[in-house]
Amino acid sequence: MKRPGIFFAVLAFAFLAGCAGPYRAPVVERSVGRPSPAKPAAPAAEQRPESYTVKRGDTLYSIALDNGLDYRDVAAWNNITDPADIKAGLVLRMRAPAPAVAGQPQTGIQAQGVQVQPATIPGSVEARSIGADPRAGAAPRAGAEPRAVGDLLKTGPKAMKLPYSEENLAMLLRQSPAPAAPEPASPQPSTEDGQDTVAWMWPATGRVLAGFSEATNKGVDIVGKIGDPVFASASGRVVYSGVGLRGYGKLIIIKHNQTYLSAYAHNSNLLVKEGQNVARGQKIAEIGSTDSSQAKLHFEIRRLGKPIDPLKLLPDRPS
């Protein structure tokens, strides 16, 4: 009848003996110089051309509009003081020049404005005695040498034998290195490059008179009466306000971000000036018939200078 008691006593003794055995702290190996797997290359972003050759009939305003740029930026990049003083055959820079590096020609990566810094390699391994306060600084071990790139570093406490106890276990766990925090994921570029950040609205209340056509109409025509309000379709900065673009009459161009421009043509009255910031829905002009056979608003949205169908971006009108 006493056999079950003897059995459990033997089992408990075996369990305690196993716990009292040598405890070996984990040894973690890290590769310092081993290159990480290469990330897949991001798709090449759509870019504007680096230069443009002026053709007969071009103006600085039309060139800037067709490339989604502020004509004043194009003038500054090319040292042009009079926007009207450009001739056919002139080659214009269409991107801001990279900052010059003193005493060195701009080549390769430097021409793209990228700074390269040498990688830093960790020095000697810090050593602490068992039981030392981990918050207190410890001097590097005498005679420790930096490891060459590619060597494996062993971190954490030395493997040793200690009698089992809750105190010894807690002490060893305190000496073990904490796991490194994961690096934050890099933000992914928007697939539409700015479309999600532009909140579009209708620039006028009239009905659509003519829709978008790549061959004949670079935007939409909205019918109206002379003096009807024209609203900014989205917030941005006025980069043009005037009559310098043939076929557009009194014209306003708003830059919304690095990708999108909007244009408002044939106005009778312009209410905003170049360089002025405007809010979505702000009245910026009045409908007119300048350079047009009837009173209407010609409205364009351009992505990197290329006209796109505004009806694909404007919200649906209530029926």
C-alpha cells in the first residue's frame, strides 16, 4: 500500500536533481559584416525631361504648363530675366540644378545630391562581471581588440555552472542581451504619386459643354454666364495669373503639389495674384469669353504637365 508514496517521492527527487544541474546561459551569434538580403528595387518614378528645346510658337508660359512647372522656376534655372525673350532652338533646363560641391566637379552620385557616409563598425565587446548592476557603466576589458568586419561576435554572459536558484536565474536573465527592436518599415510611395492627397471639387456650377479629348480638348468646358464665380478646385499656390498664353484668354494656373496643376481659362476677371495661396472652394475668378466664342470656363488638370481627364478625378455631381 506504500508503493505509490515511494513512487512519487522518487519522481520528486529526480525533478529536483534535474533542476539543480548546471545552467548554461544562451549564446547568441550575430553577423556584423554579413550583407543583408537585397530589397527589391522600387519601380522607377515617372520624371520630367531634363531639358527642352524651344520650338517656334512656344512661350515660357506654355512650356512650363506642358511640363507641370512654375514658369518663374524655369526662368530662374536658365537665367532668363524676360519670359518673352526666348527663341526657337534654345535648350532649356527643366530641373533645378544640383548644389555645387566646393572644389569638386559634380559627377555621379554627387550630381544627384546624395551624401555618402562611411559605415561605422562596433569596437570592443563590453564585459561585465556577474552580479554587477546593468545600469552602471563598465570599462571595456583590458586588451580587447576590435573585431574585423565579417567576424562573428558572441554576446551575452559566458557559459558557466551555477547552483539552481530563483535569484541566480533572475541574475543571468538580467545579463542576457535584450532583443533588438525591429526597424520601422519604410513608407511606400503612393501608386498614383499625389492623387490621394488632392481633394478635388467642381470649379463651376454649370453643365459640361465639352468633355476631354487628347486630340482636341485638353480639359473640360463648363458653360456659364459672364460674371459667374470660378472656384479653386483644390488648395494650392497660384503660379500664373495673366493673359500670356495664346488661346486661353485670362488664365489662372494653380500648383497643388509636385505632381498636379489645374488651369482655369477664358475668365472675364482674375481675383488672385501669382504667389498667392488659395483654399479649395475659394473664388478665384469670374467666367468670361476671353479668347472664346462664348462664355464658359475651360478647366484642365495636368499630371506632371500631361493633361488628364478631369472627370476621372472630380466628384460625382448630385442628380
